[in-house]
Amino acid sequence: MLLFCNAKQSSILRLTDLHIKGFKSFAEKTHISFDNNITGVVGPNGCGKSNIVDAIRWVLGEQKTTSLRLEKMENIIFNGTRKRKASGLAEVSLTFENTKNNLPTEFTSVTVTRILHRDGESEYRLNDVPCRLKDITNLFLDTGISSDSYAIIELKMIDEILNDRDNSRRKLFEQAAGISKYKQRKKETLQKLSATDADLERVEDLLFEIEGNLKSLEKQARKAERFKKLKAEYKECSLNLISIQLDDIKNAYHKLEKQIDDEKLKVSELDGEIAKLNSFIEKEKTTLLDKEKELSQSQHSVNNLNNKINKLENSLNIQKQEIKFLEEKLLQLQKQEKEAGPKRQSFEKDIENLTILKVQVDEEVAVLETKVKQLQEANTNEESEKTELETQLKKVKSESAELQKEIVEFEKKSAVFEARFQNLELNFKKTDVEEKEKRDKIQHLQTELNTFSANKKNEENKLADIEKEVENHLQKKKDLADKKDGLKEKLSSTERKWDARKNEYTLVKSLVDNMEGFPESIRYLKKGTEFMQNIPLLSDVIYSENKYRPAIENFLEPYLNYFIVPDWETADKAVKTLNDSAKGRANFFILSAFGNEKSNRANEIEGTVRAIDVIEADQKFMPLLEYLFQKVYIAEEQAKSTLNLSEKGNVLLDSEGRWIKGDKQLSGGSVGLFEGKRIGRAKSLEKLKKEIENLEKQSWDLKGQIDGVNQKEQELERIDPAKSLIKVSEDIQSLQQQINIVHAKIEQINANIEENKSKNIAISDEIQQIKTEKQALEEKIAVRKKTLKTLNESQQQFEEKFQQKAEQLSANKQSFNDVNLSFHQKKNHQENLKKEILQKNIRIDEIIEENKHIRREIVTGEEKISELIKSVKVTEENVHNAHDEKKLLEKTLTADENTFFEAKAKLQEKEKSLREKQNAQRQNEELLKELNEKITDFKIKLSGLRERLKIEFNTDINDLINEESDKSLSESEAIEKTQKLKHRIETFGEVNPMAIEAYEEMKSRYDFIIEQRKDLTDAKTSLVTTINKIEDTAKSRFLEAFVKVRENFQMVFRGLFTEEDQCDLSLVNPDNPLESGIQIFAQPKGKRPQVIDQLSGGEKALTALSLLFSLYLLKPAPFCILDEVDAPLDDANIEKFNKTIRSFSEKSQFILVTHNKLTMSSVDVIYGVTMAEQGVSKVVPVNFSELKAAS
């Protein structure tokens, strides 16, 4: 059965490796290779098989804890066992082979990693480079790989597909049709449209506000102009006064500088003398150090010799002590040897005495044994006679007991009959009294029943009124809940966008700060030189919309790392710095070399936009950009296929950056995921920061609104009429229960009255029957008592005979026991004598062996003492020689000490002279310090004047120092004039100093906003057009995919069932297919189910698998994971299932988690998951394909 015949050619994107560490039950680092087409994962329940599927789902970005079978995400980290500590993080890596560039990246191997730390910090990595979840999602978009795609199917998802839970069918079709990106683009465009509408509203509000303020600002600007002229006159007069004061400060300053130069000369002379003394002292210190080393060596030699002497003396003492110990031990051994002889003789004498005693005991034992046998035979005869008497006595007693038992039973029955007779008479009287009481009680209950019914009717009327009130209250709560849900959804969207922008801001800032991706020469000039720190790169000064960035970046690729320097001198200085440091090469644009470059602003090619028109940059950089983008156009999406270059030298760019086309050349390609991210990073940071602040403000506003709704909900909850409704309902229910109880009681009493009448009749009959039976029993008792008397007399005779025989037998047994006890005592004495004789013989043998051992030790000890005496003599001689050598070394040490201390005294004299020179130097330095402090005072005065000039007049003091002051006015006259002007300024009245600039700025802003309003209106129209186009494309692709999947479904279904079986797919709402549900129609042969749920478990599974395989025929995913989906299938269907998997495996990899033996036998390689250690999963591989090849 070849189901794959119509499938598209699958990509060469393959899953190769899975690495797991600290994830759920996988405590240790685990590696699984997916080198084969079909991989099986098997193991007992609870061993961790499904944790492998969860790991793949998690690393692909799964965020729902329920999908991972968790309560909270931190539970995904291995939590430890009795023998293992908990892990600090969970890490999963998934590696794909991308040899055909099916993924938009230049890497041939792509590894996706996700890490979760126990403190909640999460990381995503692409080829070990930190990234965002969005980057991973975009990388795998429309490849069939995601955490919720049809590439990962669990058994529970079979029901979800068949029951279409959460529109799961339509999601599968969307993934297969490849319209996920269109839906995403539509969502983003709708968000942009919403943002554009909001911007238009804000623009209208701004225009209304600006028009009211513009006229008022114009009046304030004219008054500010007059005030500005008065301040200019005051500034001129004040500057002249300060210039006069500066002349006096300059003269005093020059005198101090001369005195400082004289003192510096004296300090310089002292420096020379001190340097000479320092040089001499350093040489002497070196000589002294050599002598100190010689002295240290002598001391070391003496110390070593002392250690040697101590060791020899210690060794001598140890040897002497050892000799003394051995001598003492020899004396002790000799003493033991002497004592062993008498002990042996004592034991031999004891054995002789014991042997004589044993002969006597043997004779006594023989006599006692004969007597015991005679007494035992006599006792046996007496025991037989006693047993015969005992049997006859038991028989008589048994007959007497049986007769006594019958009499007791008859008497019991008689007593029972008497008690029953009395009880029946009492019950007969009691029943009459109870009947009267019950009739009185029925009348009382009927009165209660009428009261309860009236109360219930009143409460039911009250309940109807409260139900209307509750309905109104619920409507208010529903309105508030809907409002709250809307606000929460908006807050969630805002916070997600806020987090995304913050992550993007952090990433871009990290790239900017670390200069990631720049050559070493660029980084060195930026960070290692002061004059280049503020010089921008070309990539820093440009900014454009996201849709044009790839095109702009690809065109400027050769120039992005060029520095933009103001002049040739700066460029020459940078090149010299790189040459000196050997840090590489760099390129420069000389800004001053570009004049006011202008290009023709009219669009010369229809369907394009000029590249220079989509770029934002400071005005000073525009001449350079005009030069770079001469005759450069960007093709609009809708006109790409029809464009031609109309003029020589024109360059055409694809808006998505895929190609660059000239009149005679074409270049293109892609750099992957991070395309378009290099330009405008600094500008992006500014815009992102503003957007983050706005989003944060929106988030707080929404939270405030939600808090307001919560307060209203709490108020409604507090006055909830449902509580009254519950109380009234409970009251009605209670009244109804009481009514039911009263009815039941009345019925029960009536029934009891009828029952009592029947009982009285039965009691009368039973009393008559008891009288007859009692008379018969009394006659039987009299007969049995007479027979019992006769048996008692016979029993007494047998008991007397038995007692006599028992006493005689007891006396015989006592005699036997006495003789038998004496026999066993003698027998035990006999055995003890045997054992004692044997022990004495063993002890004699041990004494002989001990004497031999002692003799050997004595000989060994004497030899060792002889050797030690010789060693002591040698050691004493070595100690004497070492003492002689020590005396010679001590003489050498004394001579070295005298030489060392003489050199040290000479050095101390020179150091004293040095300290005197240094004191004189310090005095001169203190005088210099005082003079410098005076200079500092003048500088402080100058600094005060400088600050005043800078703050009050925005003038540099150096400009006044070099200018001549106006001598026509004295200092006092200049002060008087300045004060008058200052007074006029102070009494001028309130002035808005920013009015002129504010008026010009507001006018400019007003004109700008008018232009913005026009741009926003055009943008809104463009967005609506884009949404319609996206929707049309997605609808067309979806319908095309649906038709193909429908055909595939019918083919696969009949392949898994039979050719006669019927199935179909249909859209619930064909007019709106993108939002329509999808119905499945399936009728296996011989069945007519109305709904899918009426199918058996196996038929459901095959139907769902037919749908999945039909999707694979349209768009095969690189891999497919099936988690125990074969569980409901019988052996025949398992065979079909395995054949289908085998045919699909030619184009896709399959990973099967299974318990079925047939499925296990069909895979290429099996990974067995075990839990040898409780709570810790491990993986064991078995390669079936290698085993088959070997067989």
C-alpha cells in the first residue's frame, strides 16, 4: 500500500539529536540520536517515555503547563529523590541537519536550546547564541515544526481532533496549507491599523490644542524680543567691568609664578643629592644582603648538624631501651619454661585417680539399669487395669449427663412457654391503649399540616419577587465581567508587547555596547581612543522602516563599518593609531569632502520608491547619503515582476533585501534570521525606550481601570440578592420537607392501627397453643428424672473402684522414678569422668608445645641482643664525631656575625644623612604648597568669574583676558552703570524667555502635524488594502489545501479500512473558510453512525490517523512523534498502521512511543526507557536495522 505517491518532495531538514539534562525524571545528561527513519521508544508505565515527547515539545517553545502535564512550569526541573539532590536547572537541546538551507540561516546544523533555572530565569539559544522565543518561532514558521503542530500527536489528541476541541482540526489544516504566516501578518496589520486610528485621533486633538495656544504665544514673543535687547546692553557693560577686574588679577599672578620657580630650583638640587645617597644605600643594602645570606647559610649548617646529633642520640636511646626490653622478656620466658614441668606431673597424677573412680561408677550403673527395667514392667500391668475401669466410668457418666441435659432443655422450654404466655397477655392489653393514643395524634398532625401549607404559599410568592431582582443583579455582574475580561485581554496584550519591546531593547543595547559583529580595528578605535569615541559609523546614523531595512542594509553592506569623520585630519590620525597598534584596517567617509549633494527627487521608475526617501538621518549626514543613494530605487511588492531599469547607472533593490539589480549585474541571497538588524541601532534604542515608557503607562492605566471594576464587583457581591434567594428557597424546601414528614406520619399511624388489630387475633391463637405444649413437656420431665436417679447410684460404685486402683499405681510410679533418677545421675557422672580425663590429656600436649615455642623465642632474643650491642657501639662513635664537627662550625658562624653587624652600622649612618636631606626637601615643598595655595585662590576668583560669565552671559573668560578693557570708565563708574541696567531688568515685568523659540517651534510643529495627518490617512488606506490582499491569498491557499487533503483523506481512509468504506470532509461555513469548522464523515462497512463518537476506539484512532496522514501527503513535516496512538488498535490494524508508517518514513522521520510488540518489531532502532533507580529515567538503545543486517 503506497500512500506517499502524491506527496510533495520533503525537505532534507532532519532531526538528528536530542540532549536532555535535569528535565522531569531525566536527572543525568541523556543523549538520543535519530539517525534512522523510524525510532521506537518503549518501556513500562511511569518510566518516563512521554517525558521525551514533553522535552521536544518544551524546547520548541511550549508555554502551557497543562500540555506538559504540570501544575506550574518550575516543576519541570528534576526535584530529586532519596539518593539524589534536586537539579538547579532543566536543559533540553534539539539538533537539526540543514544541509539544503530549508531553514532561513546559513548554518548546516541548527541546535535549539531551552534552559529553565530554579529561580525562574529562562534562556533560549540558537547554536549556543542567546535569542528570543520569537526568533525560534520565526525560524520554524510554516516548516511543520512547532510545539502545537501535527508533528507531535498524543493519544488524547485523537479525541481532540475527532471532537474538534478548540478548533483543533482547522489549526492542523492551517499549518498544512502554510497560511500561519498570513494569519500572523494579518494580525500584525490589524494591530498597526488600530494604532494608526489611535494616532489619527491624537493628531486631531493636538491640532485643536495648538491652534488655541498659537496666538497667545505670538504676543509673548514680541515682549521677549524687547527684553532681549535690554539684556544685551547689560551684558556688554558687565563684561567691561569684569575685564577691568581681570587686569588686576593678572599682575599679582605673575609675581607669584616667579617665586614658585625659585623654590622649585632649590627642590631640584636637593633631589639630586637625595638620589646619590639613595644609590649608595641601595649598593650597601645589596652587599649587606649577601653577607646576611652567608650568615644564614652558616646558621643553617649548625642547625642541620644539631638535628643530626639529636637523631643519633635518639637512635642510641631507642637501641638501649630495646636491649633492656629483650633481656626482661628472656627472664620471663625462662621462668615459664621452669614452671611447665610441675604442671605436667600434676595433670598425669589427676588422670590416674580419675581412671580408678571411673571403674567403680561403671559397676554401679549396670546394677541400677537392671532394677529400672523390672519396675517398668510392673507399672505397665497396673496401668492397663486402671484404663479399663476408667472406660466403664466414663460410659456411665456420659449417659447420666445426656439425661440431665434433656431434663434441663425440657425445663427451659417450659419456662419459655410461661414467659411467652405472660408477655402475650400484656401485649394484648397494651395494643388497645396505643390505638386510642394514635387516633388522638392523627387529629393533632392534621392541624400542623394546614399551618405548613399556608406558610409555604407565602414563601413561594416572596421567592418570585426575589428571582426577578437576582436576574437584574446577574446582568449587572455579567456586564462588569465582560468589561473586566476586555480590559484584562488588553492589559495582557500590552504587557506582552511591553516585555517583547524590553527584550528587544536589551538585545539591541547589548549589541551596541559590546559592538558585537564588528572587526577588532573598529572596536579598538571606538573603545581604545578618546578622539574616536563620539565618531559614528555609517550603520549608526541611518534609520528606516522595518520593511525597507533588509534592502538598505544589503545595498550598504560594503560601507556599514565606515567611520564618518568630519575632516581629513581625523581620518589620518585614526589610520596612524591603527598602524602603531597593529589592530587592523578601517575605512572612513570624510564628511567635509561631500558638498550639498542633491539628486532628482521625482520618481523616475514607476512602481518604485527612491531609497533616499525612506531613510532618516541628521541633516549633516544627508550630503553623504545623497551621494551613496544616487539613482537607487526600491521596488514595491506589487510591481516587482514588471520592473525594468530605464537608465544606465540605475540600481534596483528588492524591498525584502533578496536581490540588488543593476543595468549589467545582479546580486542576491540572504544572511538569515538577523537580516536588517545592523543599521539604525542607536535610533532604534531611542524609539524602543519611548515605546516602552508609553506601554508601561498604558499598563498602569489599564490596571487602574481593572481595580475600579473589581471594586464595583465587590460592591455588587456585598449586596448580592442571591443570598436572600437561597435563604427563601431553603425555607420553602424546609416547609415542604415538614409537610412531607407530617403526611408520612399520618399514613404510618393508620397503618400501625390496622397492624395492631391483626396482631391481637394472632395473640389469642398463640396463647391456646402454648397451654397445650407446656402440659406435654411436664410429663416428659418426670419420666427422665426417675431414670437419672438409677444411673447416679451405678456411677458412685465405679468411682470407688477407680480411686483404689489409681492410688496403688501412683505408689508404684514413685518407686520407679526414684530408681530411674539414681540411674541417670550415675550415668551423667560416668560421662563427666570420661570428658575430664580427655581434657587433662589435651592440656598435657599443649604444655609440651608451649615449652618448644618458649625455647625458640629464648634463642632468637639472645641473638637480637648481641646484634643491638654492636649497633650501640657504632652509634656512640658517630655522636662523638658530630660533636667535634659542631665546634668548628660554631667558630665560622661567630666570624660571619661580626662582619654582618659592622656593615649594618655603616649603612645606618648613611640612612641618617638621607633623612636630614629629605626633611629639608619637605620644608621647601611646604613653602611651594603655600605659594600654590595663593595661586589656587586666584584661580578660584577666576573660576567664579568664569562661572558667572558662562552662566549669566554664556561667554568664555579667555575671550576677555586677551581683549583690552574700556578705559573711558573707571571701575566705580562701570559698577554704577551695571547696577542701573540690572534694576531696569528686574522691574521689567514678567517675560516668557522661551516664547520666541516656543512660537517658532509650535508653528513648525503645527505645520508638521498637518503633514502627519495626511500621511496617517494614506497609511490607513494602505493597511486596509494589505489586509484584504492577505485574506484573499490565505483563503485561496486554504481552499486549495482543503481540496487536496479531502482527496487524500478518502484514499488513506479506504487504505486503512476497506475500499467499500465511506468518508468525507466538509466545511461548516463555506462562505468564510478561514474561520469555518471542519466536519468529518466516516462510515466503516456495515455501520451507519450518526456521529463520530459512535465509532469504536480503534475506528476513531484509524479515522484520526487517516486525517493526519492525508495532511502529511500535502505537506510532510520533517519528523513526526506518535505517542501511544496505536494503543486502541488490534493486531490486524496494527499491521496496516506499521505499513503506512514505513511508506511515509521514506520522506519523514517517525518517533513512535509504544507498548505494542508488533510496532516494536517494525522500527529501525529502539530506545528502552528504564527506571532502575526510583524516580530517575535512563535510556538504553537497541539498533534493529544492524541486527537484521547481521542476521
